[in-house]
Amino acid sequence: MNRGRSVSGELHITRANARFQQWHALLGNRAKRQRAGEFLIQGVRPISLAVEFGWPVRALIYDAERPLSNWAKQMLKVAGGGRVGMSAELLRELGGKDEDTPELVAVAELPDDELSRIQVGPSFLGAVFDRPNNPGNIGTMARSLDAFGGKGLIITGHAADPYDPRSVRASTGSLLALPVVRSHSHREVLAWVAELRAQGLPLTVVGTDENGTLDIADLDLTGPTLLIFGNETTGLSAGWRQACDTMARIPMSGSASSLNAASAATVALYEAARQRGASRPR
């Protein structure tokens, strides 16, 4: 039985062969994503942004059983990498939605986890997410950071994978529009901060906590700022608490004891963007 064949230089997959199984494993197996050095991108906007921002696309998988839209044809033309026609049934599995078959799914190369990928200047605004356990929250934080002018997201400690499909989807593509870097420990990030300060950049490290000493709106966030957000359950680690220049709180009323980490990030990033907009000459 034919499981995969080459047609006009393109690979066509009609059965669940070894190549399909390898890509399918990328949906839910972090270790296999890391070992293969690749991850899946699903959805029109994320795939479009991956191409726009020059991500190395190893394969672009398309539905071989229906006419493609002009968008899909354009992506196949410009994305680079291999072209793979796949049966709708198999592509539906890679798309992550039981009821819908996507036109395209991209297989992209994982980037290096180098803090040097983050471009830092006098107006820098970045965020650290310390030990997140929910990939959707990572994606949502990346989306907010992108929306409010942030330049990079750092994930520290034992954490969920930002390249989990749930994270990529939650970011609506923003994960592909700004650098996201994984770091083993806060110490690596603090060494990077120290280097930037030694170069003359007055970078302020602001932690966030419900028991912070100052309201977030009372801090000056117009200079180069790195905002630190903690684990969804336990908050910031002791190491990060000690390293922050100040601890900020988001004032709340009502019966809620705290905000979701991604929601807190959205509020803090909006406040930074608000201050920066207000400080510009009119």
C-alpha cells in the first residue's frame, strides 16, 4: 500500500507513514520537538507571520484534496522548505482541530535560545515569565508584549514549552513576531542584565506581586524596563524577588485574590505603553 510518493519533486503522503508520525509527535511531545529541532505552526496568521519574519520553514504541508486559496498558493511559493501534499484526514490531525482541515500546516525550525537575539535599546520593554506551567499563558503573554511594543520574552526555569502548539495558537502569531528565549535560570538573565548595564543602559528590573510595595501606575516605566512575572500558582521565585529593583502590585477590588499571570502581564504592559505614549512630545 502506498504511504508516500514523490510527484513533480514534491512529497505526497496518503497514509500515516514514518514522516507523518514524526510530525504528529511534535503536537504533544516536547522532547521530540527539541530533538528534531522543529515545531508545528497552525493557522493563517501564525504561518503568515512566520514567513514575514523569515523563520526557517522546513516543510509546508498542504491539503492535496481540494483547490487552495490564493493565500495558500502564495505561502507555498515564498515560504521555502519542502512541499508536502497530504490527505485531508491526516492533515486534520496535524491541524489540531477535530472538525476542520486546515489548508496549510508549517514545520519550522526551533531558534537558538540566545539572549543576544533580543534587541535592546533606550526604549526597551521586555518581560520574563518565571516557571510558567501553562503554554496558553505563554502565548497570551507574547501576544500582549507584541501589542504594547515589547521587544522580547524570556522564559526562565522549569517551564512549559513556548513552542507547544497551544502556546503558538494563543499568541495568534505574536510568538513568531518577537524573540522568545528560554533560560535555565534567573542567574543567566541577571548576567545579561549586568552586561547591558555595564554598557551604559540603565535597565530597571521590575517584579510583580500582589504584595508589591508600589502600585504599577506609580512607577516610572518610561525608561528601559524588564518586567518579571511569576508562576501561575507560586509567583516569583526567591531568586527573582531578591534580584528585582522594585516590586510592583496591581491594585484590585472585589473578591478576586489575584490575577491570572497573563492578565497581570497585560495590565502592566499596558501601563508601560500608556506612560510612554504620554511622555512623547505632541
